[in-house]
Amino acid sequence: MRLARKAAVLLAGGSLICGVGIARADASAAVLRNGDFEAGLSGWQVTGTRTAAKTETGDTGAQLAHRSADRFAVSTSQNVVGLSRGWWTFAAYVRTGGLIGATTISLQGCGSDRYAVAPVTAQDQAWVRVAVSALVTSSRCTVRLTTKGGPGDWATFNRLTLSPGRVTRAIRGADLSSLAKNEDFGAVYRTADGRRGDAVRILADAGANLGRLKVWVDPADGYNTTSQVVATARRIKKAHQKLLVDFHYSDRWTDPGSQTMPAAWQGLTAPQVATKVYEHTHQVLTALKAAGITADYVQIGNEINPGMLWPLGQTWDVNPDDEVVGAQWDNLASFLKAGQRAVKAVDPRTQILLHLTNINNGVDSLTWWFDNVVSRGVPFDVIGLSYYGYWHGSLADLQAAISTLSARYDRDVLVVETAYPFTLADDADAPYPNIIDLDSELVPGYPATPQGQAAAFRSVQDAVAAAPGGRGIGTVYWEPAWTAAAGNGWDPADPTSGNAWENQALFDFHDRLLPAAHDFAPDPPR
């Protein structure tokens, strides 16, 4: 099947649609009547503002619409009987316009009532799959679509399914790479009610179950080195969290715009650099092991669309003026394999993750990369993605990337970076221009408020969990504890460089935990 066709099947509700932990349902599980609304509202009951519910023809065929010229509250529901005991998942493709949280889908009367909030899709009005799971202890459930809106608010629904299994947000992580330095420069952290505490423990108590830590080789400020990683990893493991170690293979930040070779490795040949990759990776993980810590996941490189360890590991000619010409896929593959061998030598149970970004460049830009490393026999266990809604497209784009990549390469997908601002202001104690500081830079429908931040974070988590194919395993919030602390700036070589991220932390300018942190909470067990 051509890739484009496969993606279309995934997005159209084909057999690959299921949630994390869901066994693919056979035709006998299709117990929902008229889930595509091809028969109008037959089988459905409308309550509340009845005139606000209607069926219509949209871009994908028949659909249900909730809308009114006046304030309204409407539910469209169906009672389903004959269900077996166990977990069931109700899913719908949704588009909405209006207030955050105005539209929900829910399972009720099953033995446990559960709901999921539909995201605001004003960014591109593309369909997003939303799913909710409940443990059925009786033989019946009510599936319900609800919208409570003002004049002009609306929601549309199609391709509804009810199938056995469960969608969960299995990994709910926090990148704590800057925490140690922030604390050394005076940062403190408080619970929502003002009690001072350990940021790792505060986030773990909120429900975060994984900590991510980056590693640099020889940074100018002495942070994000082996000793720092081991010290913070102890705290992460003490909080009963999993650990993801993020190797940058550089002395400073790496991303699509910079994959700088460590100064001590410059001038080496590609085979010599591969040896350094092995030794550095092995040394860090061995130090963790000596402290009684095993990394659950390891990233071999950070946002490596353009390769890593430039110019020897570039995937395109990043500097036409140097002596290394064109893409160096074989070198990159040798570096990735060296890192993988080192990880597995320390503990074969550790999962290898390859991390890309720039979903906004299209799924083909991601498959191009993975096709090249797969064809060279690079082993890996998990696909990692960065997703910032203000840069990387819509939630529909994210789901399409997760579904396409997981199906094509038979791997789970973890979003290892996401974040959103709770304000556009700078912290008065350490003013420095924020990366996101204008209304025009925000995701439409999600304001830079504590409530907007919380809704944006949860919408990303839910979109990952509900992505067609069922292989989205979780989401990691990037640097929730990087609050403003004078001296802990962007540039490890320049203490005055400032923090452009404090308005996207999960602690406010008074050091208190923000509401978005509560979206680390696990899904109810029943």
C-alpha cells in the first residue's frame, strides 16, 4: 500500500485505529449504531437545546453539528447494550470553534463515567481524533457528545466508534535538565498552595512519571555533565519515576540549527568520532549504573533531522564552504550504532530512542530521514518527536505524524518535548525577551493564561494517546522547572544571556505550581 494511501486509511477510521493497550476490535465489536450519521440522527437522542443539533454534509461526508446563534447547551447521545465486561473506548473525530472545554465526549452509566475534552481546532480546522475509555461493569453504556457554547460557538463530529480496549496517557514526563543549575542560582519551588518543596517531588506528586535529562560533553558552565545527571537522576528515581537520558553529543545545545561537534572531538575522523560516541555514552550510563540507576530510555542525539556531530554526520550540506560535501548518512549511521551498542552494553533493557522535530515540514520529511537510517541497519526501539503547537502545526498534523511513523516502522512514538506559555510577560526579577511573547505567536484558541496553558498541554497529551494506530505512548513537558534565576541563561558560556523560557515553565513568577501540572495526573484506574 502506498504511504499516502496508508495514512488516509489511518485517518479515515481503518482497522489500525486503536488506543494504547487496545486489542484491535473485529466487526462484532461495531455495536454503535449510525456512528457516521449517514442516516441522520437515527439512533441518537438529543437533549438540551434541541435545535442546536443537526446533521449536515461536510468535507468527509455526513457529520453531526452542534451550533446555534444563541447561547446553548446540547447533548447527542446513544444507549448501547450488550457490552462485555472490561475496558471500552469511545472515539470520535472532532472539529470545534469557540471556548476551551466547550465540547466533550463521554461514556456514562457503564460502571464508571469518563469524559474527554475536545480540543479547539481553530488553527487549521482539521479533524482530530478524541477518545475516552471506561471500565464497563454492566452490559450497557451511554455515549454522549456535549457542547455548551455561546453565540457562534460550534462543534462537528464524525466517524464515531465504540470498541474494546483502553486509551491511556502512559508516559507523562518532565524534562528537568536545567533544574540543578537553577537551584544553584537561587531558584525555589512551591506547591500550588505556597509550600516550599523539591521540584522533582512536587511534579511527581502531581503525577509526572518520567524525568528527562540532557547530557553535554564539556560545557562551559559545568552543568549537564555526568555528575550533574547522576545527581538529578537519583532524585528522579527516588520519586519513583522512569528516566530518559538525552545525549546531545555536543558541548552545548543541539537542534536543527546547530549540531556542533564537541571541541575535544574536532579534527577526528568519522571512525574516531564513532569511538568517542561509544565511550561517552558508555561512561555516562556506567556512572548511573554505579549509583544504582538504570536509564529506561536513551536518546541517541537530540532533534537530529540535520544529523549530528557536524559536519561528519550531516544529512545535508550544512556548510557549503567546508571540506565535507553533501549528506554523510553512512557516518551518521555509524554514530547512531555506536551509541546504541554502548547503551545495550550497559543494560540491554534500556530502550533506544531516535528524536526528530519539525513536523511542520510534512510527514515525508520524517520518513525520508527514517528510511535512510533504517536502510543502513540502525537499530532503535522508540521514535521521539518534538511538538510545540506554535511552531509545528496542528494536533491533526501531530496525529498524522504519529500514525504514519508508527505504522511504517512498527515503533511506538513518544513526544519528548512540548510546552506552552501561561503568560506573555517577562518575570520582573529577570527580564529577558521570551521566545513566545506575542498574541500572534500563540495557537489560535489557546490564550497565554494558566488555564490556556493547562488546556494546551492536556490537548497534546490526549491527541498523542488517541492518535490512530494506538502507538502514541506519552508526552514530556520541556523544562517545567526552568524559572527565572539570574545566572542561568541560555548560553552556558554567558551567565548574562538570560532565560527566554520562564513564561512556559509550570511554576509561576511567585514560584508556585501552575494548574497545567495537574494534567500530569494519571488516568483513573477504574
